[in-house]
Amino acid sequence: MEAKEYNCFFQLATDMIGGKWKGMVLWALKKDVKRNGELKKLIPNISQKMLTQQLRELEEVGIVERIVYPVIPPKVEYRLTLSGEKLIPILEQLHDWGKEFAKENSINIIKDANCVID
């Protein structure tokens, strides 16, 4: 990881997981190991290029682990590291906040395969 100066721990944390797609990638990996194609299905609006970029960035900071199996054709899977797993309760709280906010403000959420809506 490149040396960067931060003014606040919150700034550091949001730099690691911020952006449009990283949270969704982490949410998709919250329960188990996934292959690239599975992640793409769970995040249908992300381009393959962006998914690859986000996975690489999350891997670089130690939140996601890339597992390469020495087989032909190549098999690659992704899973959360211990640091990544520690983010799940925070992401679940964000999910619950979003659910409550949507209900309070009559915001309709389209249910998809990657979002748990009760």
C-alpha cells in the first residue's frame, strides 16, 4: 500500500472502502467465497473492468483475498480477509439504516439477489 497521509481514522477507513462499488463487492462477499462470475451476477450494473479494479484495490489494502487454484482452466475465487470480515457488522448497520430511511421516506427499493429486504 502506498504511503499516504490521513487527517483522521474515518478518512482512512472511507478511503479503503469508499466509492460506488466497493461496499457492494464487500456485501456480496459477506457470507462466503465467490468467483468473479458470481460477483458479476450479484452486482449486475458493474462493468467487468470496474469489478476487477475494485477487487484489486480491496486486495491491495488487505480486505479481500484472491485465491488462485493451479488448474486448467484457471480457477480464481475471492473471499474476505479477517480485516474484511470485521467490516460486515458495520455494513449490516448501514444496510439497516438504509432500510429504515427508505421506509421513513417512502423510497422504493428494487429487490435483487444481493440485497436482503425483510
